Amino acid sequence: MTRRSKRSASRGFSRWFAPGIALGLALFWGFMAWLGWPSVAQAGPLLDRVNAFPYWVTKPPTKPATGDLIYPPWVAGDWQVTSTLLELSAPFAPEIVTPGFESNRSLLGQPVSFAVRFGPQTIAPALSAFPLRKYQPPDRAPIVADRALNGLNIAAAYLGRGAIAGVVADPGNPNEQILKLANQRALVSTVTDRASETPSDRRFLATEVIVQSFQNEGTQQGRSVYANAVETTTDYRRIAPDAIEADQFTAVYLAPRDRYASVTRNRPVALYHYRLTLQAIAPEVNPPP
């Protein structure tokens, strides 16, 4: 590939996309990546994948995503999250560069804070808005993410509240979310595949592959101006009843129809590593299991 074929993937794409969407929404979907709590702890390919970062040469081992995403009981409640970007790389640079990759360098070492919520499966709002509301989940109800509220808070942390028109999550399809922006643009994120494993009762790893389509809603039929796939693989560790820490790894893959897809062959074109800390806003709602 020559310099003449260099891809400036930010063409036709707003600079705010990367810090607000590629990081924010990937992080949001990462929080929803755990399917349940198996009775037998087991390690597997996800732990191997985490240990191999950043030397990833293919997508993770996953299965098609179906149904809602159930979390272990100790995730229930409201959490204040601090996310810090530790490292990033572009394996195919300078020929292939994803939207906003260079601007993301300014986020290195800069903590970003936002609130998230996990609660009973009966809570499934189609549209969430500010401010964060507290609640007490039932003892035995399956725990799921408040997808709309979490997505809204994360997007606002990266983009600014004024840039967000709303976040729409369909209660009938927990694997799809639409982030609507104030400038008549939208990002449709669809979880297509996932996997998880539990090395111990206080640690679990999860991965999701999300297809993202960035659209101009003001154009006919909401024409898509960019699409890709984002992997979020997260290693969560419960360190106290009111605290969780995690390392999160995000990989961006080109869409099959991209003209450079035959070059990358399902290898990531951008890689990010974050350190996450989750502190319970109301510790009493996160009792030991």
C-alpha cells in the first residue's frame, strides 16, 4: 500500500466522534457484556486474550448475542466510574487510520468520570434523561444495565450534555441502542456477538462485538456515512463490596465492505487500553453475594 492510498478515515466524519462515541459508547456496551454468573469458576480464551494485548491478530471467540444481559448480584446499584486511557495504537498507520484516532491522543492519562446504573430486569426504560435517580433493587431480581441512562451519561461525559438529544434503547431488543445528537446525527450501535468467563467469584471477563453505524438523520433514509465493528473486552475485578476495578480493551475493525478490508483481514486497525474504577454511589445497595 502506498502513501497515495493512505486512508484519512476522518473524511466526512466529525472530530467529536472518537472521544464521544468510539470511546464512550464502546465503554457503555462493555459494561453490559456479562451474561450471568456460572456456578463453577473457569478461565479460558478471554483471559488469554487479555494477557496477549496488544498483539491481537483476529476477532475474539464469541457466540451470537441473544436476549438481555444479566449481571452478577454484586453489580447492582449506582456507580461512579472513572475511566482513564492508558495506551493506544494503530497497527496499520499511517496507511489506515480510524476516525478521531489522532485526536484521541489528547485523552491519554486524562480521567473521565460518569455515573452508571444496574438494576432489576423489570426496569427497561426506552428513553432516559438527567439526573441520575437512586433506587433499591429487589433481592433476587436478575440484574441488567440501565442501557439508556448509562449511554446518555457516558456520551455526555465525552461530548458535553448540550450535544446530546437523547439515547433510545428498545426494551424489546436490548442489543441495540441509538444515540441521537443535537445536530440531527445519530449513532446506531448493535451488539452482534459476545462471550464471558469467570476465573473466580470476584473476577469475570467479557467481550462484545458491536456494529456501529454513524448516520446523518437529516438526509434521505438516514444515510450512513461510516460503519465499523468495535470489540470491547473487559477484565473486571471486585476489590470490595463497594468497589470494582477493571482493565478494558477496545479494538476497532473495518466493515467488510470497506475497501481496505481485504488488507486488514479481521485484524484490528485501532487499539485502546483503559483503566476503570467503579465506586458505589450508595454502598448499601451492593451487599456481598
